[in-house]
Amino acid sequence: MKISPHCCRPDRVDSRDTSPATSRNGMRVPHVDLYADEATETQFGYSGFSLSATLPGPGVYRVRAFGLDPLAGDFRASNPRDFSVQPTPRMSIDRPGTGTVASFFPIQGWAIDAGAGSGSGVDLVQIYAYPNPGSGQAPLFLGTASYGGYRPDVAAAFGNAFGYSAYTLTASLGAGYYQVVVFAHSYVTASWSQAHSVYVTVLAGVSATIAPSEGATVGQPFGLTGWAFDASAASGNGVPFVHASISMVEGGRSGSAK
């Protein structure tokens, strides 16, 4: 089978035949039986073919199938068919999910343009944060993500060439509510062809909790447990030590523990 571009962007698609391929013949095609009488039905019914094609990019293409005539030693062409190939960008944000994050948090995922004839179809990933979505506040540029890490799950789904499609960026934001948007640039269409977003609430400063729980009754001695971290810390938990203060509410005296 030969597939050649027809009315495509001249700067993006080669004018030569693309993806010439050979398919074995012999699948059953019931409607072909209409061209044969009962005696020859089996002979011509098994004449179907199938193959998978990948084209250089979106556009309008013309396809013909060429069947080999062994008696004439030449190929016979089918009628041409024109069809359209749509851009096929796909992407995902794996981290973070919609929810709460610390001031420093990773943004990770993958992005491809499945219409690429080679490579992943994407050459650049940039990330922005929109404070208070819908407020009209100017977006914050978080940075250009590192791109090209290998994702075996993407390779398994779309082909090995698309496996090198992972992106990652460590972002830093102040406390607040944001729409984080990841933009992927396709070299197939030479455009920012896709975007994906999540909504996050960013914590800043120290957060802590402690047990026993409110209203609990304990014997003595008893333990104090909990957690504390500074969400603004770039690494580690940001809290070098914890000081616990206990105040008497009814009778007795107050005290403290470290």
C-alpha cells in the first residue's frame, strides 16, 4: 500500500510516498462473495488485507492499494481514496492530583503527539500557575520541564518511540489556590497543541497535630504523638524540634514537655 500526501502543509509533510508497506492477503471478506457464483465463492471470498500505517502528521491524504498480478508480473492499483488525519496529541499529569500540596512540589507526567512519524511528537513542555482561577490574575511561569524520560507504560500503549515522553518539574508557590496548567508543544504541527490542568491548594508555614484526641481520658504517664512540618521547606520537613505545652483546664498545675 502506498500513501501520499494530498493538499497538506508543504512545510510539514514530504511530498514523496510515505509508509510504503506490504500486507499479506487472504482475510475473508464476505461482500466479495457477491462477485462470484457459488462455485467460486470460497476462492474470492478470502481476499482481504490489513496493515497499520503511521503518517508524518495531520492533513488530507490519498491512499491506493496495489495488488500484485503474478501472471502479468506487475501491480494493479485500486481506486484512490482521500481521507483526513487529525492531530493526535495526548498527555497526562500524574502528580500532583487535585488537592493540597506543600510550597515545593513535583509536577510529573507525560505528553506525546501520536501523529508523529518519528519520536514522541513533543519537543517542549512549559508549566504555568493561575492564582485564584477565574479572578483574572496574571499567570505565574513555573518553568520549562525536563522532558524525554522513558515511560514503559506509554511505550506499551503507543509504541516504543513514544516512550521517551516523560516530563518533570519541581515547582514553588506561595500559599493559595491555583490552577496549574501544563502546555505541550508539538513539532508535528509546530504549535502548542495541548494543555492539561489540575487545581491545587498550596500550604505554607508550619502545620501540626497532636494526640491524645480531644476529650480523651488517659492514665499517667501518657504519650504525646503527632506530626509537624513546614510546608515552605525546600527539603526535609522544615521543623528541627517540637515543643509541647500542657495547660491545666481544671485543677492541678500546668507543665511542658519537649
